[in-house]
Amino acid sequence: MAFQVQMSVLDNSDGSAELIIGNTKVIASVSGPIEPKQRQELPNQASLEIIIRPAKGLSTTREKLLEDKLRALLQSIIIRYKYPRQLISIVVQFLVTDEDPKFTANELNAAINCCYFALIDADIALYSSFASVVSCITENKLIQNPTGKELSQSDSHHVVCFNIQEGKADKILLLESQGEFVQEELFNLLSESVSNAEELHTLQRKYLKEKIDQDYIWK
Amino acid sequence: MSRSIEISENQRKFLLESLKHGFRLTDRPFDHVRDISLYLSPTEYGYVEVSWGKTKLACRVTATVTTPYEDRPFEGIFTINSEISTMASMRFDTSRSNEEILIARIIEKAVRRSNSLDLESLCIIAGEKVWEITVDLNYLNYDGNFIDVGCFAVMLALHHFKKPDISINGNSIVVHDINERQPVPLSILHIPICLTYSFYNLTDKESNIKGEDADEICLLDADLLEELNRDGSLVITLNKNRELIQLSKNGGLPISAQQFLELTFKSMKTIDQLTDLIKTKIKEHEELRYKTENFKLLEASADR
């Protein structure tokens, strides 16, 4: 799946990335580790503040749901014990979206992949890399990276995020499925997604390498 | 918790000293705006990204059909959502600060209350169905002057936007897909442009208050460093027809009426430039779209 990414696009945050994946455009900023509010402070690890802002209108319960899903994922991937009593604040702003508001798959997928670049740009310690792919099943046919229209015609849709170690997809960090499907279909989809995630990761590495080469151009 | 930006005494003195000698740190004349770069979405209507220097924001216009307010049955609804997240700067936080409210209100006054969008043209069936136009301003990066950039972005997005065509059969309406029928642009009555001037008093405060010598310096389109060190500011909203729409001066350094008139007069040059920029950009974009989407093939009228 081709995507375009630009890192360090915002000056006022520690890390940021702008990602165009499919027809979705999203920008994420990471500030941290910084001083938390007293009620956010955790004695032995960093707390996460995740804010998702929609492309249209004000944020609703839909964005809160996305925030929770993203938090669950990032909590397990950021080495939070490295930053005790600190806060890592992540803002995800959708700019262009391509799905009916009743779906969240494409947006969740874009947010996860964008956060990956923003977190790396902010130099936040991670246990491993991660890559997320989205797919849908329409009449027993598997469609990878569906458009908003394909999504609305599908029987079920799935977002899968793997952690990547040594270039290989290792564990499933997140699996969001909606619609009607059977176990066999899901397993088939997961095995298909592995290669897609790995492919996505080689692209991620390519962009990161370019970025780091640029950053250390004076060396 | 909002985190204020701290500026060292050295930095502050350096800025003021250079202003005294007639230079801005960015090597820009006092009455010039920063370089403007614009992105207009080539695929959808009503999405633009605007940056003035490092200040960057995205603006989106959407239209939906709703019922009008009971006391205004002939008018459409127009709202501007402007909420600044911590993405733009850690100064802005989830609770709305005074500064954020001020920015939102000034933009709202300039665009909505000045009646720049013709609300009556948004009426479909009086008292039953009207268009609701919503503008979402998303602030991405903060480097001063959100008011001017915000107002400019809203006007650009409103020009870029086209709402789907409708047809009315008795009491039911049909909203045509934009691929089925050419969408229609909004009817915009005038283009308000906000300009913010920042004032600096480089001599002593007392002589300024007495009005003995008015040698304060005024800068147009201040960046973050200049904005944090200013002694006062003034927002002037004007349009190309030389109509004064809004004046907003919230305390700060007093300025003389004479200087104020001069500023308003001088502003017209910039207003004309910015208005033309909006118009030429939109025109260029329309022509580009006409070509790329092969609208010529869809035209029914014969060439004469």
C-alpha cells in the first residue's frame, strides 16, 4: 500500500508527521515527555494524553472511541517506564477522510500509522515498530485498503495492527472487526495481512531512513 | 495545563533594539505580511490549507440541509467552528483560554456578522428547509497572528466551496450528486480581510500616555516573538469596497486618532493585494479543474 509521509512538519511540537494513505489525510503531533497535570501524573510511568480531532465538525463520542482504541494500542508499545511522572501528549487531526461517519476503519488505520512516524520523530522510546493494515470482505472476496465506497458495500471490515520485529510481523497488537464473518475468513484475512504489514513496514523504513539521512546531512 | 512560552531578556532586548533601528528580525518591512502559500484541494470543494510564514491552518466548508431557526424562516444557517488544539502550540489547551475565545470571536465578527455570506440565498423552502454551512477551522501550527490567517482561510475556503445542486418537487427536494449536476458556488457579498497591527513603545511609557510624541512602532502581521513582546494590538477589518467592518483594540498601548486613520488608509494596499490573491487563486483553480475534469465535454451549449 503506497502512502506519503512528511515528518517534522510542525515547529511547536516535539514530533509530528503528516500522512496520506489511501484517500485519508491525517496529521499527528507528539509533545513529550512533558510536565503533566497533577491528576494525570502516574508515579512510575508516563501517562498518555490522546486527542483526536475530526475533519468535519466538533469531536463527538466517535472520536472518543477512536481515542480509546489508539490509547490501548500505544500504551503497550511506548516504553512508559522510561518516563515516570511525565506526560506524552498526542494530537491527531484528520484533514481529509474517505468513509461514512458510521465507519472508523480507515481513520483508525491512518491514525495508527501516522502516530508511528510522529512518535519516532519525537524520539519516544518504543518496544518495537508497528504497522496497521485495513481490509474488508465483500461476498467472500478480500479487499485490501478499501475506499469509503467499498467499505460501505462490504460484509465485514477489519483493522489489524502488528508489531514488527526484525522486519517480521510478530504479534497482533490490535484487531478491530465489524460485520458478519466466520472464523475461517478471519484467519485467512490475518495471514494475508501479515505480508501486507511487512510490506508496509519496508516502506516505513525507507521513509525513516531518508528522514534520518536528511537530519544528519552535516555528518 | 497551558504552558507559556518563555522568552529570555536578551532575546526581548535584541528584538526591541532592532525594531528601534528599523529592522525586523525576519528582514521584512514593517507593513508587509509574510509569504503566503496556499493549497486548494483538487478533488473536493471547500478544503484549503493556508500558511503565512510558519503559521499554518486548514479550513473545511461543509453543507447540510436542515430546518431553519423559527424566528428566521428565510435564512440559512452559517456557523464557524474554531477551536485551537495543543497541536498548534502548548499554550492552547483543552480548556478554552481567553486568547482562543478572542480569536474565534473576532473571526466570527469579521465574517459572519458582517453578512459576507448571503444567508437568504441558502433558503430552499421557507421555514422548512435551508442549507447549513459549517466552516471548520483547524489550527495546525502557531507562529503568531491566527486572526488574520484564520479570516483569510475562511474566505478562501468559502470561495472554493460549492454546494450540491438541488431541485424542488412540491414539498420534497432532491439533492443531486456533484457528479450528476454541476454544484453551485456560494453567494458571497464581500470579502472581509482582517489585519492585525502590533504596537511597541520604545521610549518611556509616560510620554506616550501624555501623547507628547507618538513615536511608537507598529508592525503588520507579527510573528510569535513579536506578538509576545508587543505593548498593544489593533485588529482592523476592511473590504475592497473601503468599508470598515470591525475595529478591535483591547487595551494596551494608547494610539492617537491621527495614527489610527493613517493605518486604516495604509491598510487598503494590503487589503487589495489579499483580495486579489483570493480571486486569482480561485480563478486559476477553476480553470485547472475545468481542464482536468473535462468539463468542456459536458457543456451543452454550442460554441458561437
